[in-house]
Amino acid sequence: MEFKHLCLVRFKEGVVVEDIIEELTKLAAELDTVKFFGWGKDVLNQEALTQGFTHVFSMSFASAEDLAAYMGHEKHSAFAATFMAVLDKVVVLDFPFVVAKPVPSPEAA
């Protein structure tokens, strides 16, 4: 079963977010346990709903063991210290991913 590592973040003022995204992209590319990495930035600015969180980062892993290996890897630990220092607030969720509606096959489109 696929596992997700999801981070919702609010960066501190003055942080060059592009530099952080570049470093996180590099980290994900270097570690084979990471099967997918993606990120996004909120575009609707609905403060009452977002509570100031502006970015989301998502990683996928083939198993809970791969997620644990990533979390315990020295490169993750080094990046996490840098990452946490630039955050005003963060919410992290790690969970098995349940597909409720699969992507349609190309033949069905």
C-alpha cells in the first residue's frame, strides 16, 4: 500500500521559498525510497480556511518501511533542521493512501 508524507507550511517572513523548494526537490531526487514528490502554493488566499498556510509538499512511498527509512535518513535529518528553521508553522501527516476514485485509463477517455 502506498504511503504519503504531507506537509502544510507557513513560511517565516523574508524566506526565499524557491531556495527551499529547490533543496527539497534535490533531496527527493537523491533518495530512492521517494517515489513521488510534488508541491503547490495556495492561490485562493482564503485566510479563514487556510489559517495562513501557503504551501503544501507531498511525497509518496511504496511502503511504511520506505517512509520510515526516509524519515531516518541522515540527508532528511540535515534538511529537516534547515526546513524547520524557516517555518512559522507546519502540519505533517503520514498515512496510507486510499484511492477512492482511480484515474481513468487512457482507453476510457
